[in-house]
Amino acid sequence: MKFFFSVDWGTSSLRVRFVEVHNHTYTILHEKSDNCGLSRVYQLYQAHKAEYMRRADFFLRFLRPYLWSEKLLA
């Protein structure tokens, strides 16, 4: 078995799926989505730019909670 995250981060929404691959079959084990698309997150970045955080670090800090869940450990 193998696992991976599928991230669909569009302009208006974010969808993250935790997927299992077994015998060439894909099974979504967990899915989380909301309306924090790239456009909104970029606006947040612009508002906090005074913190001198690199853009990539800001986006990763925003995305990290979607990649970690107690459900993934069950």
C-alpha cells in the first residue's frame, strides 16, 4: 500500500484528499475542503507582508493543518 495527498488549490477553494493506493485502486481515506482559495490566501499574505515572511513559507504555513489530522493516524 502507498499513500499520497492530492491538493487542488484553485482561485476560490482548497480541496485536500488523503489517498490510499492498493493494487492499482485509489481510495480517498479523508477529504477536507473550504473556500480559502489562492486568491484569498494571497490577500492574507499581502496584509501580513510586514512580518517579512517569504511567500512560500506563508502558503505552506496555511496548508500544513490540512496535511495533518488525527483521522489520518486512526
